[in-house]
Amino acid sequence: MEHDLGRLGRRTLLALNVLAGVTAAVLVVLHYLVPERLGYPALIPGVPIGSSGHVILVPLRTTAATLGFVAAVALLVVDLLWLIYGRQRRHPLRHVLSEAPGGTVRITRDALEAALRSAGEALPEVARLRVMLAGAGPKRIVVKVQFQAPEGVANLDASRALRAALQQRFQEMVRLTDGQRVEYDLEFLGFSGKGARKAEAAAPAAEPDAPFTGPKYPIEDEDDPYESKRSV
């Protein structure tokens, strides 16, 4: 929820900046080309038409100009506050803190990624897997996963099973401290290979071995193991 509100705020601020920039550009063009239609004097007294004497005289004592000035100042203040406080700061994740009976334990990112990758690759619904841990803040951990499923496996079923396996494995290794939370960002990349069930169904069934009932007569020469000894 907090992430969605932050994204909405950034997009709204970006839209306001784009709107303000386009509006200012349009007004500058109109003031230069047809300033008389906007109610502003177009030329300096004594300068003939066609020379480079265009000027823009904007009276600031009107209600529209005052409102525009206030809106521009407010937008600049919001932009300044966003540059100072609103930008997302990247926190490189090197380890994750886990609560233990004797105190906190640091678990390296590489160890967690390897364990989560092993848990995902053990699933029959997953063919290939890539796991990356990132820190989205001092109290937020994001597990980014890219995976492929075998042919014949529903991607929704694979993602559901993979998410459950990753959550279980993470909880087995890490007990988060107060305020920390983990999010799972799964990305399905497509299908790769055939499923185990499908491959087993496609393989021909092996014929059962016939019970041994003794030698069968007559025995051909090539089947007689004692033929060479009798000839000697």
C-alpha cells in the first residue's frame, strides 16, 4: 500500500511538471508570435514592425497572474522537497539480520540466494530459476525471482508453488527483527523443457521379464556355448 501511494505521488508530480513546462512553452510562443491577442503590448514605442523589437510585458497585478505565480512557487517548493526527501535511496544489501536466542545473527545475501535457489529448483513445476535479494529501505527486503516452467505446467500453479517454497525456506533461515518485512517479486520468463510427468508418459513401457522355464530345444550352433569345446 505504501509503495503504491509513493508511486502515485511520483507520477502526479511528474505530470504536474510536464504540464507546467508545456504551458510555459506555449505561452512563450504565443507571446512572441501574437502578443496583441493576449492583451499585452507587442512592440516598444518607436520600433517598426518586422524588426527584432518584440517584448513581453506581463502585468502581475491581475488575478490570473497572481494565481499563476502562486501555483508556480508551490510547484517549485514541492519539487525541492521531493529532491531532498522523496527520492528513493538505494541501500546495497550485504546481509540480513535474524533474531536468535543469544542475539542477532547476520546472514549473508549469497547464502540466502543459494538456499532460495535450491528450494525453487527442487520443485517439479520449475525448470530454471534466478534469485536476487535487494534492499528497498532500511526495513524492507525484496526477493526478486525470475523463473521458467516446463511445458505443460500452468504458470499460475508454478508461481504459487514457488512462492510458498521460497517463503518457507526464508522463514527457516531468517527470523526477521521488529519492523522488517520481506516481499516476493516473481517474474515468469516462459517455458523451458518438458515436465517430468509428460516425459514419463512419452517413454515406452518396459516389457516384463519372462520367467525362466529351462533351455529350449533344439539349440542352434550359435547359441550352444559348448560348441567350440566339442570341435576341439
